[in-house]
Amino acid sequence: MAKTNYVITISRQFGSGGRLIGKKLAESLEIPFYDKELITMAAQQSGYSREIFEKADERATNSLLYTLSMNSYLLHGMTGMAELPLNDKVFLIQSEIIRKVAAEGPCVIVGRCADYVLKERPRCLNFYIYADLQSRVDRATTVYGMESEKAEDNIQKLDKKRANYYNFYTNLRWGLAENYDLCVNSAAIGIDSTVDVLRHFIERKTLGPAK
């Protein structure tokens, strides 16, 4: 298959295998993959340490200054961020990086509200990967080494954090099907089959609807 001309974003429930699916998809399409790489790039561009970005990563602020200062940022660029809380600065810097890598060509981007950041981009496909809770618990314990007795609670807390982050910065609802081009239950068909489904969807978009 030829390289796609679409930028792909993947939102995912914790333990659904969304990151691995995104990585495998990028490899199969022979296009760049971005997840934690965005943190390194944002740190290099901003001058902040990587640790600062990791601490603030996908974590919403509780401050109203984000809303009050957004217009200033849009008007004045980086100089408009002076009064923003650190988490908001991290979000805006990462958003700039996301737009930059998307402008460079097709790629797969995981998380960080990339679907919203690129909402004005015409050739962008947004996928959401989910799975039942027990399957995610099994994956968290066997793949990520999470303690079994704490796994369910930790997963729910992590998903709540991702939802709060997404809902706060986009004013949309994380995981709501209408916000994505395709939602796939990875536990129902497996990681590799989910990659195949996404590839087929991308192929149909590239080639156009069947006659």
C-alpha cells in the first residue's frame, strides 16, 4: 500500500492498546509516529525541561486564566502566554508542535487533543480506541505491570484524567462517537485486526467511496 496522504490521530482508553495500535499503523503505512516524542520536541522548542512537560502531560489546569488569556495568545503568539498556568502553556506549546508535524506530512499522532488541534485540517482522520474494562485490566497487569488489586481503580482514574483534559481544552466530550471518524473496540477483534480495520478505512478514504 502506498503511503497515505492523511494525518491520523488516535484517542484511546487506557489499556485499550491504542498506543501500540497507532505505532503498528504508522509502521504499516511507513509514516512517522508521535506520542511521547511530542514532549521531547516541545521541551526543545520551549526551553522548558522535559520533566515539566511529563508532569503536566494530558493534565488539565483548574485555572480560569486559560480562557481569559487565550485571545491574547492567539493575537500575540508565545508572548501572550506569560500569565498562563504552566499546564496551559504546555498544552499550547504541544499544540504548536502537533500542527508543525502535521504540516510536514502524513503521520500518526496519539492523544493530546490532536483531533481538536487539527480540526481545521482537511485531510485528517480521527480514531478512538476503546475496550471493555476487564480486557483493559488484563492488559494493564500483564503488559504494563500494574498491581492487579489496584488496576481497575487506576484505569478509571487515568481515563478520568484524560477525559477531563480533553473536555477542558476542547469543550467537547472525550469518547463521544460523533467526535471521531471511527471508533473500534480493540478487545473484540484484537490489536492486529484493529490495525487492519484502520488501514482499510484509510484506504477507502484515499481511494474514495466504492462505486
